[in-house]
Amino acid sequence: MKILITGAMGYVGGRLSEYLLSLYSKEQLFLATTRIDPPVWAQGFPLVRMDLTDFLSVERVIKNTRPDVVIHLAGLSQSECEQDPALADRVNVDGTKTLVQICGANGVSRFLFMSTFQVYGRASGEISETQTVDPRNEYARTKLLAETMVRDGSVRGMVPIIFRLSNGFGYPMDARVAESVLKLAVNSFCRQIVREQKIHVHSDQYRNFISLNNVARAVEFVLAQDPNNFVNPVFNVGGLANFSMGELARKIALVYKNMYQDRDIPITVNKDRSGIGIWSPFIYKYDRLSALGFTIKDDMDLEIKKTIMFFEENKL
């Protein structure tokens, strides 16, 4: 089986690429990126340049690599979508449509698209794959439109797989990627500990977290399944528990204390809940993955420890 990963040098893509590189040979895995300076960890592996907004670029990559499976992670981030909604449509929506069309015309058998839990809108109660979608920002809107493009791939003979990912966390693969994700909660708190020996929580909202290792395990698991067992192409992909940002900060501080026995980390939490946010616990259910036999590995402490070590080593 030959696999092409788009966005392979990004935050999620880098960790997924690292994981799959341990399972597949260099002849089986292709890493698509727009970066012209591949990081050290990716050197020596098959890298291909691809621009989602350029039809000929996408067509050339698919025809040259002839993948059986495409894992589509490339796209604009949430902040980039808010800054330029028109470009978000070109990349996240039209780019996905182009990729699906070309893959369908060139014998790709499975197409896995990484969407977001944000398509459900404001989180409350239990969130399952059957819940009504209600995207409330440009990022979620474009991801939901892209899901439609991926679903259309089934009429071209491809099996569509859609992962609605909650908050993936864990160490980045290189410093350049890290700089683009410093504001993510786990990264921010780990970095604050390393730089300032304290944590300040700006907003005590609730979030669901899943380690990037578990995300990669879920991809591996689904690709090994008989697609005839899929009752629906949409899969929630989330972690075992939800945390308020204050609870998360205390967990990270405890991991740090276990690493360095004599270091207690002071934590301050902004308790103002006057703004729009998720202020109560919710449950992000991954019933469809679970029904197929997938289980989440409890590796949060280890992932946090490795993230702290990453910021210590890279001095960001």
C-alpha cells in the first residue's frame, strides 16, 4: 500500500508522518508539502512539493506517486481562515475539491480527511457523530464544506473517511512548526513553565484533548479496517477526558513536578466567564471508532513530559 500525506510537515502531519515512517518503507510513503526547507527528521524520505491552489501541481503529484491512500491534512489554520476567508475557501474548500477529483480519476482507493470538532458549534452535553452541525467560524465552515467534497469522492470509487478531530496536543516535530502552534493550550502552558516557572491561564474554558500519538494510532487503525464495516464515513476523534484550562494547567504542573521533584509551579487562573466560551464539562464521544474496536491509549502524562522536554531543548 502506498500512502500520500498532504500537509506532512505541519503540526499534526509531522507527528503522523513520524509514526507512519516507523511502519512503512520509504517506497510506500510520500510526504507532500509546500516547504522548501524540509526539517532534519524528514530528510532522506520521499518529499513532494504540492500546492492545493494549483491544479497542475496536484495532478502532477498524484500521477507521479500513484498512491492507494491519501491522508489530507493540508489547509489553512483557524487564525489564517479568520484573517482571509477568501483564501480559506480557495485552499480548504476548492483545494480539497481539486484533490478529491484528481484522486478519484487516478485510482486512489481511500481518502482520509482531517476535519474538526468545531463543525458542531458550541459544545455542550454529549457530542456524537449524529449531532447536528453548526459551524460558527470560518475555519469550521470551510472544513464542513470540504467534508462534502470528500463525501462526493465515494461516487468516484474512493472510500471517504472523515476524522472530526478535537484538540490534538503533543510535541511538534521541529522548531519552525512549534512557532506556529505556541498559543495552543498545552504548548503554551509547557512553554510558560520552561521560560517563566509559572502558568497563567487566560480563560478557564473546557476542552477535549487527544494526544497526537493517539491521532496517529487512529489513522493506522482505520486504514487497516475493511471499509465495508463503515456505517458512515464520519468519525469523532477525541480523548478520554475533558479539562478546564485550570485543570489542565495543574496537570501539566504536576507532570513537571514529577520530573523535577523540588519544583512547585504557581498557577493563576482568570475566572471571568463573561465572554463566549465553553464553561461547563462536555463529553466528546467517539462511538464509531470504539464500535470497530479502537481504544484510546492513556498517554497524556508522557506526551506532556515530551512537550516540556521539547521546549527545554529548543529554547523557544
